[in-house]
Amino acid sequence: MLKIVYPICCGIDVHKKFVVATVGTTNKSGVTSYQTKRFSTFTEDLQHLLEWLKSQSCINVCMESTGKYWIPVFNILEDYCDIVVANPKYVKGIRGKKTDKKDSIWLCDLHKHGLVPGSFIPPLAIRQIRDLMRYRYKLINFKSSEKNRIQNSLTVSNIMISSVVSDTFGVSSMKIINHILQNPEDKYFDVTPMLHKSMKDKAEAITKSINGNLTKPQAEKMRICFNHFDDIETNIADLECVILDLAKPFMSQIKLIMSLPSIKNIFTAIAIIGEIGIDMSVFHSSKHLCSWAGLTPQNNESAGKKKSVRVSRAGVYIKPLLVQCANAVIKNKDFDYFRIRYQQIKKRRGHKKAIIAIAHMLLNCIYHMLEKNEPFNYDLYKIDSKPKQTYAPQITEEMAVCYLQTLGYQIPDMPSSA
């Protein structure tokens, strides 16, 4: 019989418009009685849910992380209850035998025996930083999309300036593009005064590349894209001011993360703090954190056969961020450790697995830095860049005979050398 971990607990089946809560009370004989109630998701009704739980002396609550609908319930119950927010795949009921009431009872039964692994829910301040940093990430993606639309308009208009310059949105290129938008009929203007000193020798090639036909619809589209691009940049700047204000209490931890090689942008460190928090005690170990972030192989074995062990799809925000940091750190010429480890793994496993391994190492470093409240120690990672000799340079005849004898071979008497 399973052990009763929580004699009084509650399972909540969460929906958009209502929640169904079941409180299970287990007596000393191991018999559980259930009480089920339904509440709407309005704040007033959720307050009634809290009062009902208090009247039942229930502080242990379990619910599914259904979209964003669990957050209003969590906000109301957070201060009084010990809440476990479960991934739906761990608590899914049997298909064909599901009702809202049965789901809430099932959650209550699982939680009663302590069988529900809880999701990581950081404190409110960290959750606010996480939300804003994820929105900043979306805005940066929008900005990149507008750049691509502008580039597409130039391409369909036979303006191939991107084939000559390295950055279509650099200072010199933007002067030329703005001149074309303002003077669409002027096709043979001198580009030399608009070019940077290092680009003067490309003047002839640039003149040929802009000999296109920018139609009025494409020009209007580009103006709208540029206006939207400027608005997005303004919004990102405003958002970053709010994020910096929220991050002030965590500046010491942010400085620790910025001591890592190649992490120099403060918003990179803030994004990492927003995803994993500053309290590493919520993770059992650094391995647990790396597994939570989706940077470790999975266990998938059946009938003695190992199936796919590729990394999981977890960590949809922190994993790409750490991979970007890994790509930067392997190019750092001032610190060789990560670059050498990357090259060693890449020879055997390829680039993708090697870069995930470096991202795993960076997150492992971050875990220990935050746990011990210490900056990155470069002295611990000093290695010799020369390949180590892993074989014996010379082997004598006696050594070979002894080795074969240890393997069970019978060696005849060797003829004596003259």
C-alpha cells in the first residue's frame, strides 16, 4: 500500500471559465473522504475557494499547468497554500473515463501519495523579469522580421546592395536606401559622399548594384516597415528601462553571471536569472538544472534496447540563449578551455552535439557560481592546449609477453638472442 504523504490535500482541475476542486481527507484507518466544489475563475470566487480550503485546513494543493489559466488561481492561493503545479503529461487521466470531477479526484489521489513532480515556479519578482525578458525576445524577433521584409523589397526591385556590403542596414547603406526612397527618379546619383572611408573602393560596385526599379507600392511598403522598425526599437528601449529597474535587487547575481567568459551583455545575464532564478536549492543538483533546461540526453530504453536519447524539447527560452553564449565562448581567444573542449567533442560527435555540450557546461558553471556566490574562477579551467600522449612510446618484448600471459595465452620459450 502506498504511503499517505498528505492526509489533507486538494486537487484542482483548471479551466478558462471555472475550476473544479476536490479536497481529500484521509483518516487514521487510511480511508479517504472527498468533497468537491466548483468555482468560477473570477477573483471573488477564487477568494471563496481560498476560504473553503482554509475551512478544510487544507494547505497542500495540486493543479495542472493548463495554458495561462493556472496563474490566476496560483496568485490567489500562493500566500496560504503549498502549491504543486504539475505538467499535464504526468497527471493525465485515462481517455474515455474523464470528467472534470474525476480529474480533480485523480489529482487529489496522486498528490495524496506524493506522486506528482512539481514544476519550477520562481518567486513573483523573478516571474515578472521572466515575462518582460520573453516579451523583449519577441520584439527582437519582430525587428528581424521587418529587416527581412525590407531586404525582400530591395531584392524584388533589383536593388542588390546586399551582395556588395556586409550589412544592408549599416550607416552607409541606409544613407543610400533613404536617398532612393526620397528620390525614386534619381537613378544615377553619386554614392561616394555617402560611403564610409573603408567603403570608398566599392563605390563602382555599389553604383551598379542599386541600378534597379523601385516601384511606388514597394517604396510605400518599405516606408511602413521602417516606421514599424523604429517603433519596435523605441518599445525595446522603454522595456529595457523597466527591466533594469526590476533587476536592481539581483545585481550581485547578475555580476556573477557576467564574470563568465563572453557574457558581457547585462540583458543576457538578466534573461538567465529570469529563467532559473537565484535560489539553486530548488534544484537537487547541477545535473537536475541541466536536465530541466533540456541540455541532457533522455533515458529511453525498452527490452534492453536504447532508443533515441536526443535532448528533450524543454527549456524553449533558456536553451537557445545558452547556445548563443556557447557559440560566443568558443570564439573567445582570451580563454581556451571551452574552445578546446568544443573541438575535441566536435571531432567525434559533430557541431550540434558539441555546442549543446558547451551550453551544458556553461549552465553547470552558473549553477555553482550562484550556489556558492562566487565569480567564475579562471584558474580552475587552465589546461594545456597540446594533445596529450595516450599511448606508451616504447614497449619491450618482456612487456608484450607479460601482457599476453595475463590474457590467458600460453607463450612458448623464446629463443635466446645471439
